[in-house]
Amino acid sequence: MQNPVEAFLTTIEEQEIVAAIREAEQQTSGEIRVHIENTCKGNIEDRALEVFSILKMQNTELHNAVLIYLAVNDKAFAIYGDRGINAVVADNFWDDTKNVIQNHLKKGNRKQALVDGILLAGKQLKEFFPISKNDRNELSNTISKG
């Protein structure tokens, strides 16, 4: 039986998500990552923060990384933004991104949930963290799995 994390997206869908991350990061100095695992033991926001730390996402220069975390079997997800983002945005900053992801997931559109969520996150981050001419990609764009 195939691992639910491996079955969540096809290889081509994963490539499209990585392409969306690259596209979003062309607008902003913010860094976006996606992490997928089977289940979240405990509070999903706490687990997203833990994964954020494990992936060393707090090490970006402007502390402007964001993690989209999914727990496949729990049908749950969270968005965690670093302190540089949280210091300058409203508390409801991620609500639109969450709604886009949630609406697609409810319809079974897994890949589109992530692609559209990533692109919207990039667009939103652009306002506070525009791309600079000497911007560098500080974090991997690949999807991590647990």
C-alpha cells in the first residue's frame, strides 16, 4: 500500500508546485516552503512551528519565510510565517491564503490548493517584502515530507 504522503501528489504535480514557489519568489524576498506528512500529533500550529524550526526556516536574513504545512490523514493544514512577517502584517494576513487552500482541498484539488495558495502568499508578501536586485534564494523550493 502506498504511503499517503507519497500518494498525495503526483511527481508532475510536485513539479508544478515547485514552479509556483519559484514564480511567487520572483515577486518577493520572502521564502515559501511546503511540508507534507501523514498526521499531526497534537496541535497543528505547534507542529507547523516545529517543522519550520527543523527546516531551519528561521535563518532567513529578513525572517520572512512562510511554511505551508499539511497533515494528509488529518485533512488539516496550517500556515506559519516567521517573526519578520508577523511584525508588519495584520493578524488576519493569512486568512485569504487559508481560504483559497481550504476551498480547493474541500473539492479534492490538492495541487491547485497549493499552487494558488503559494502564488497568493507571494503576491501578499510582495507588499511588505518586495524583491530586491540582489535577492538570493535562501531556502530550498522542494517539497519536504515527514
